[in-house]
Amino acid sequence: MTAESTVPSPGTQARDLGFSSVSIMPPRGSGAGFRFPARRPPARPASPVPLLTADLVAALVGAFACSAAQWRPLLVALLVAASMLLRPHPPRQVAGVLDELPAVCARIAVAWLALAAAVAAYDPERALSPATLAAGFLLQSTVACAGRGAVRRRQRLARLTRPRSALVIGPAATAQRVAAAVLRHPGCGVRPVGVVTEEPDGGEGLPVLTTGEEVERALIQNGVRDVLTVHPSVRSRQGPLLRALAESGCAVWEIDAESPSYEMREQLAGFSCRRLVMGSPRRGSAGKRALDVVVSGTLLLLVSPLLLVCAAALRLSGGPGVVFRQERIGKDGKPFTLLKFRTHRPVDAHEAATRWSVANEHHMPWLCRFLRRTSMDELLQLWNVLRGDMSLVGPRPERPYFVTKFSQTYPGYAARHRMRTGITGLAQINGLRGDTSIEDRCRFDNAYIDNWSLWQDICILLRTAATLVRPTGS
């Protein structure tokens, strides 16, 4: 468990990175921020059924190469199963059947060799001859390539006749250049309809959108499904906008507009690109919530005697007011009331909301210092986890005053609120507790969210438990 966030030491103040300020994400339905249409179903990818059908038909036709004595339903089933199981995912965007010809032929060859080995082991008298293997391989490869070629032609025609509308976000000159290049290649299936930029240069090209209202209008009127970012700074400067567009059902792509570019799996009109995941909950969120409920409920039952002892000791030593309640910012910028044992009494509400951590106060009673040093003052936050205000693992919640301040100072700080806040997190197990860099915490928190998995949560909990054996204070 970790202590509340504190101000970074003088040596870790934020650097001026030249980015504009980023505000905290407003809760959905609030009057502030971007208010785009409710989430639409994402654009459906190309159906795998046509390619599966082509491969299935090719496997059935290839089986005719076997002689009548070898023709058995089991042999056909084995060939079809091997052909389907060995279907490779294309290593990059496939423009036509020639691009995947080596992978298709290699897969079919392996399927026939595996089938021949199985038949020879089971019934040596009916082993497949080399001529049968060659005929089956050639027949199945020919039919598979012909079927896949027909499917690819149909997909290219669909991209030409029904392109997806897109917005291009970035510096005006670069965005207009990328948009013009994409429009010159309609075969890619993307049709830019507008450029979103902070400082329009007044040049010719697509309409320039500079306000949230203009972006929303273009989103609705054109049915925008794709967003192309053409500069690395867009993720920091336009983070709230990108997340709002992603929540409305748009796919966000980062385009490498410079040449030469780094190798990437996907390409768009000759530009390397990659898909960005903008804060949508990943599969497994139900498992994360189940872990929170089970662990927090169990721990509350186990430590309830300890909680009663701590409460009684604080009541006897410091008088009434054992529980300290404080407003913190949780997921999507929504406030909640955080609970902890009272180890310090602020002068007034303003001090409670704006004063930095008092972990190094030497005038604090010994019991309070002990509770803070061992993080036992935060055990009550297990109730916040059980209620659903927090999670066991996630970015540490902060007070509204500091959320606003840090969001304006540190690029990406507001993005931490795309996931439920937690008692401990990746930043804390990497030593970012107490008087440490907020910039570093922000980076670790966003890395945790971007790469979240249930197993990562379990590892963080185990490492947090290990640190309790050697407490270092808050």
C-alpha cells in the first residue's frame, strides 16, 4: 500500500516541453470538454468467412488427388483440419494474393507432409506416394490462390466504392500533405474529409477544423470512422480529443509522415502507420473487478480486529474524529470520498485540499508516524475498493486541486484517469512514493494502463506485499 501523492522535490520539477496544457477529462454527460455522439459500433473489419471458405474448398478439392484406396472420410477430415489450423495471419497488410502466396503454399505443403506422416505411421501399406503428394499440393494451392484472389479483388472493390471517412490531426502543412497523398490513392479505402489543427495556415486543401463544435459537426455529417494523427506531439497536445473520438467509435492511427520511416506492420498510401488504443477498457475488466471484490472483502475480514485496535488507539490519543474523509478524483474525472485513518488534523478545509503531504512532519504523535510509516493508515481504502470507488491496482488518486495543477503541467497526467484509481500501482512498486517525481509517476501509470493484464495486477500486489515487510514510509 502506498501513501498519498506529494509534490515532487525541487530537482524533479516539470520541464517546459512546449506542449499546450491538457485539462482533466470531464465525466461523460458533463457540460465541459468534448461532447461527441454516444459510442457507435466500431467499423466492422473484413469478414474472415470468405477466406475460410476458399481455404476449405481448396482442401476438399486437394483431397481428390488421393487414390480410391486411400480415399477415406478420416483422411479428408485430417487434411481439412491441418489446412485450417495452419492458416497464418498475414505479417503485414495484404494488397493481393501474390503477397501471401509464399505463406499459403508453405502452409499447404506442411499440411500434406503432416498428413503423409500420419498415414504412414497408422497404415504403412496405404502410405501416400510422392506423386500423390505433389498432385495434392499443386491442386490445393491452385484452388486456394484462385479463391483467395477472388476474395481480395472483392475487398479492393469494396474499398474503392465504400471508403471510410477520416479526419487528419496535426500541424496544418503536414496534415494537408498527408491528406492529399491519401486522396491520390483511393485503393487504401480511406477518404480524408477534414484537417484538425490548432493554428491553420490558410493554405488550400481540405476544410480546417479548429474547435470541438466543428469536429463534432464533421464527425456526424461525414460518418467519420478513422482518425489519422500525423505528428508525435498530437498524442500529448490533443489527448482528450483523441480519446473522445475513440470513445465515439473511431479508429485512431498514428502516421509516420517523414521519410525514411521505421518499419511497421501496416501501411496507408505508402506511409507507415500503427493503430493506437485510446483508453478503451480491455477485455478482462470483469476479472479485475472480481479480483478487487474477493481480495478486498477477504482482507477486510482478516484485518478488522487490527482496524478496531487502530481506531481505539487514535480515539484515546487524539480525541474524536478517527476517520479522515477527503475528496479525490477517480476514473473519468469523477470525484469520490477517500477514507483513511486520521494521522494529521488540517487547520481548515483549504489546507486539507491544497497542502502537500505531511509525511515528514516531526511533530506528529508517534502512533500517527507509525501508521503512516507502515501504510496502515490506508487500510480503510479497502472499503473504497469494495464499494467500487477504487481498485486494488491502478494510478494513485489525487485531490482536485492537484489534478488540475498537474494536468496543466505534465503532459499525459489527465490520461491516468482512463482507468479506476488504485491503492498501489506500477509507479509505487518502482519506488515512486512520497517526495518523488510526478512526471515519472505519470509515465509509469500510463504504461501500466497501456499494457494492463490481470496477471500484471497480481504481480504488483505480490510485490507490494513484499515491500510491507521492509516499510520505508510515505
